Amino acid sequence: MIVTGYAATRTHKITTGQKTANRVLAVGRAPVEHAFAHLKNWRILTKLRTDPARATQLLRALLVLTNLEVSR
């Protein structure tokens, strides 16, 4: 399922509740986008040719290492 925010048009302004919903969505989306940006720096991922389950384990390990590096 893909969750998208509310969009305003020239003729239809978004409500305060919709603005709040957009903010909540952005707060949840930001860490994920930052994680993908960090993963793009790992060159090994450009040559990754393996099954999805193994790739998921590798990505999780890389995220743990990245988070440990950032927190230091």
C-alpha cells in the first residue's frame, strides 16, 4: 500500500487536519529516505546479485553499521 499526502490546488485548499496528516507522514518518511541515501554510498550494493532474502539481511546489517557510525 502506498500512502501519499494531501495536495492543494488553486481552487481547493487543504484543511488544518490534512496539513497535520502531511506533517505526520513527512516525519515518518524522513528517516527512511535518509537511510536509502546512506545506503547509496555503499558501493557493494551496485554489484549485489543475490536472492532478496539475503539482500534484506545485508541491508539490515549495513543500516545497523551506519546507525552505529552516525551515533558516535
